[in-house]
Amino acid sequence: MTAGELLRGGKETLRRAGVPEWELDAWYLLEHVTGCTRNEYFLHPERKVSLEQEERYRELLRRRSLREPLQYLTGEQEFMGLSFRVCPDVLIPRQDTEILVEEVSKTLKPGDRILDLCTGSGCILISLLKLYGQRGGLTGVGADLSGAALETARGNARRLGVEAEFVQGDLFGPVVGAFDVIVSNPPYIPEAVVGTLQPEVKDHEPVCALDGGGDGLSFYRRIAVESPAFLRPGGRLYLEIGYDQAEAVSGLLAERFRDVRIVKDLAGLDRVVCGVMAED
Ligand code: GLN
């Protein structure tokens, strides 16, 4: 069978299954299985595909039709221009979260020590250390409840040549020491909303990475209260939030933090709340 025939069939399968980005996904999966780049493909769509590749492609199409996220099938997601390995133990890094990383990067100083709570794939901490660490000895700790997530994060750090420490436990539970920056993209979807999300998310991504309790704010409440004990004087806190949570989360920070600000994402939605620990 030729690559062109296989791709046509793949598109048709995904379209019939109602996969939202069926054309693109059929292409990405073919690229993943054959290693054939888009250029090569357009030059030689009549290129033959081996039987083994054909079978692997059909298996991935079957799984994608059941709405497994593309990234769990290919095993990777780009974030901040870096390639991160992902698996169903970790949330797939979102482009929105790049706003959080960029906001943190604006105030980083040489020698800063960073804590990333609910690190998941490690994408936030690792990209900060990798992209901004050259300015001078940044160090960092990533914490997560899930041991499997931490394995993925450690693997990502190793592959990207970043030194970071990863600790397992409930939020600040396993954390020791003081930090200049605390950053987190915690679970923030209200419990009742999780079941209404698209199948890729609700049926395949880890629920514990999504569910923020009854009103979605349970992690922010704990972080607001517990983070001052782990921040150096003048330490900064950066939180990713849901589009309708800015007011509630700013309110939670108001007591212990000054200069509390809201940062919007590229779609113009509230995406980050940050503040500086009040020195009193
Ligand atoms: N920090 C990871 C990310 O932003 C995981 C977040 C989470 O599990 N809620 O992708």
C-alpha cells in the first residue's frame, strides 16, 4: 500500500469517528509511524509503506477513534519549543501554560530557587531551568502526588539535560527549604464540570490532575495559606487559573501577598494570578 492511500483511509476513519481534527491527526499519526516528513510525503505520496507500518497505523487510528489523545499515542507534546514525553499518568502540557512560564521568566534572577507544585510532566519547571537557567544557576524542585508522573518528569529532565529535584507527596508535604519563586498549574476544574469536558480529557487524562474540588478552588486555598512558609522575603507566587477564577484567587492571595496581578492569555482570558509575599 502507498503512503497516500493509507493517509486517505486514515482521514476517512477519523472523520467517521467524529474526531475533531481528523485531517491533521491522520497525518500526525502517519508521520509518527513512518517517520516520513510532510515534504517527503508530498514529493512521493506513492512511496510504499511496509505491512508492519500499516498495521501500527491502523492500531493507532483505532485508538484515536476511541478519542485517546493524539499526544498519548505519539508520546510527546511540544511546550515552550521543547519536546516533552507524555503518557496517561500526566496532563498533556497546554499552550495556555506557556503564559505562566513566560510571566515567571520576567522576574527570574541568577541564583533563584524555584518550586513547581503539581509538576506533572515537569514541563513548567524544566522549561524554566532549560531556557532561563543560563542566566546563572537557577535551581528547582518539582513536587507531585503521583509517583508515575514524577517518573515521567525525571525522564523529561534527563532527556532535556536539566538538573532538577523531584519529590513525591501531597502539595507542600514533601517540600523542604525556602524558595524565591513558587509556581503551579494545579487541578482547577470544578468537580461537576470534569464530566462535561471533551472525551479526550475526561476519559483519558488523569482526573487527579484536573479535579479542583467542588468549586475548583481547593488547591488555591491551600497554596495561599501554605506558600508563605516556603517563600523567602519578597518571594513570588505564580498560579495558572481557569478563565473565571481570577477574582476568587486574587482574593485568596490578598491577605499575605502584595502587588497581586492578573495576566491574560492570547485569547484575552484571565490565565495567571501572581503576587509578591508581603514583608511584614
Ligand atoms: N504542571 C503540569 C502542567 O502544567 C501538570 C499540571 C496538573 O497536573 N494539573 O502541565
